Amino acid sequence: MKSHDDEILRRTFLRYGISGLGLLGLNSLMAEPQASRGVINPLHHPAKAKRVIFLYQAGGPSHLETFDYKPKLAEMHGKGMPDSFTKGQQIAQLQGKPLICFGPQHGFKKFGKNGQEICELFPHIGSVADEICIIRSMWTEQINHDPAHTIMNTGSILAGRPSMGSWVLYGLGAETQDLPGFVVLLSAGKGGQMQPIASRQWSAGLLPSRFQGVKLNSIGDPVLYIQNPQGMNAALQKDSIDAINALNRTQYERLKDPEILTRVAQYEMAFKMQTSVPDLVDMSREPQQVLDAYGAHPGDGSFASNCLLARRLAERGVRFIQLYHRDWDHHSGVKVNTALKAEEVDRPTAALINDLKQRGMLDDTLVIWGGEFGRTPMSQGGDGRDHHIKGFSFMAAGGGIKGGITHGTTDELGYAAEENPVSVHDFHATMLHLLGVDHKRLAMKFQGLDVRLTGISGDVVKEILA
């Protein structure tokens, strides 16, 4: 007959043994990156793109000095804007003021086999015209910067919703174990008002926080404290992280809070990044001709250097890469300031497209160029343009996009999207479609509702698909 002590020992063994098996299971889960597998598995349909590079031109580039030439507006320069266009329409800072037509401030040229019209300030983008699709019929709902950024990034004007990069990472997971799956880079230059960019634009919102974007610094150390302090080596650092994560896992076993797993994954990722990030930003092996093609001077924090870094991130398996280039807010001096911005973005944008193509990566990398809205065809302050939401332009290349085409039109004065209008939700739906995701089926239950990047609207723009 078993003694009472033997029975206690047996129960104790089973209790702690099962707990140990549970911890082993947790450890096996933690051995892989937490975002390594997305919730869309398998994909809803075959994907054309594996990753996205969004060259976000913050501030609102003027479509009338980039991709949408309007000769009729040039004819009407200095004349009153017809009431038939503007009556009852939402206007930002020009509300209640005389509305005067303001013609294109730079000439346009035809590029590529199909003669796409692009502003003469962008000859390098023109040189890759056969690779790009110009969408001239974008429109959005919000006329001021912050809410316009919010809806462009999250599909909603409500703060706290997940960014598009977070949705992509949540849906598809990451292809890299040593770098974050969603990386953000910021740059600024000359020629415009510098509007603030809030970190919530790359937030995971109501998704687990491990899906949020990670901002890398463009100048100095890309990540703070990337180097170990004096007296601390990699072995000691690993021991410390292992001890901290053991405590975190114990806490998870008690509380079952998924954010504890996020904390564990972040400690692990931070340790891996101490090795991967220095290699990422080490441009010493980049050929001089590549640096020259981008116009990049590594470490200067420029848009050009960030474009080169974006290619390197894409090579290493980062799923969503977003470059914010600021200063596109041209309430005055639109002619001279657009020229300054073109100097900063024209060459590196084309270089990135060419570089990806030469490396066999353009076919499965979706490159997007655009801002939160456009600018008015009416003048502000004599030589500037106000915010404009009724019609503006985007550019896309690679990743299943049909190159050498222009999609949609605005009216003859460039005021409103007229033919084949494309909403922000249409754009998001198309992006997800190219990644193999049905936008209606990528959702998170929140307060009893299915929350989506595209809300309750959005159609795939099939005409621009290869």
C-alpha cells in the first residue's frame, strides 16, 4: 500500500511536471519570433508582392507640379475659379476668400513607351516610367494634416486603430528573425513647412503591440543603446535577458497577459538587433556606383540614404518599410519649394526602383509614392497652394502593378477625381490584395465589431494589376 507521503510526492511531481511541460511549450513558442507567422495562413489567394516600401511624402505634394498636368488650368491662370467647381465644397484655409486659378508652375514632359506625362522636375522618375503606374484620381476625407495622416495610415479618423504596416505584419507575419517586421524611417529637407509626424501613425493600435512599427534613427546610432556599455559583453547581456525573460514567463503563466509575451519577444529582438543592425547600416560594401545612383551619403539622414537603407531592409526580410519625407506643405512658394523637394526625392526614388529590379526584387516588392492629400488648383497667398482632398496623385511600381500606365483622371482644372476615383480604402484594399489578402477577411474583433483596415468599404482597383 502506498504511504501518504508517497501520494503527496506523486501529486507534487505531476503538478510541477505538467507545469514544466507547459513552460517547455512556451519556450518552444518563444524560440521563434512572435510575429513569424501571420493569422492569414494560408493566404486568401496567390500573392504578387511579399513586402511593401511606402515612400510617404508628408505634407501633401501638389499633383499639379508632379503627375497631373492641366493645360486648361494654365489657360485660366489668374482668373476666378468657377463656382461650379467649388460651391459648397470643403476648403481648408481658403474658405470665404477669393478663389483664383493658379496654373502649373513647372512644365511637363512625356516619358516612356506610353508617353506618361510627368513634371520636368522629375526626369529620373520619368526614366522608369515603364515600371510605374500613376494614379491621378486619389481622394481622401480629411483636409487637415493629422487626421489625413491618420486615415491614410490606419483607414480611420479614430486614433488607436492599427496602422497599415501593423495590419500587414499581423496578417502575414515576418520573414526575418533578426530585425523588426515593420520599420519606419524619417527624413526632412528644404522647401516647406515641417509638419509633425506622430508615432501613432505606425502604432499597432488595438492589435498586440508586437506588431507596431519600429522607428530607426536616420542620423547617429539607428537604435539607442545598440552598443553594450563598458564592461558588458554579449554573454553577460544574454544571461541578463534570459533571467529577465524567465521572470516574465513565470508572470505570464500566472496572468496569461499576451503583452507579457510581447515584452519577452522585444527583449529577444533587442538582443538580436545588437548584431543585425550594425551590419544593416554598414554601407562599406556598397559599390560607389550604387551610392552615386541614389545620391546617398550614408549617415546623413537624407531621403536618399533612407531609400538605400530601405532596399537593405527589404533584402533582409522586413515586411513593411515606411519612409516619411517631410516638408511638402507648400502654402507659399510652391514653385521654388517643389523644385527643392524634387532634388531630394527624384533620383533616389528612381534608383530604388532600378536597384530592386536589377536584384530581381521588384516583382515581389510593392513600391508606393504619395502623401496624405494634394494641393488646390487655386492660389494661396499669391504663390502657394492650400490643402486639397478631392483629387491628387499616387505612384506605384512592382509587386504586381501594371507598369507604364496612368489610371484615372481629375477634371480639367485638377479639382476633383472624375474618372475611376480611388479612395484611401480602395488603395488599402488593392495593397492587401497584392499581398495575397482579402481585405474583408483581415479583421480583429473589438467591442463586438470586426475592425478592418478598410472599414466597411474599399474595392480592389483591378485595372492597375499586372
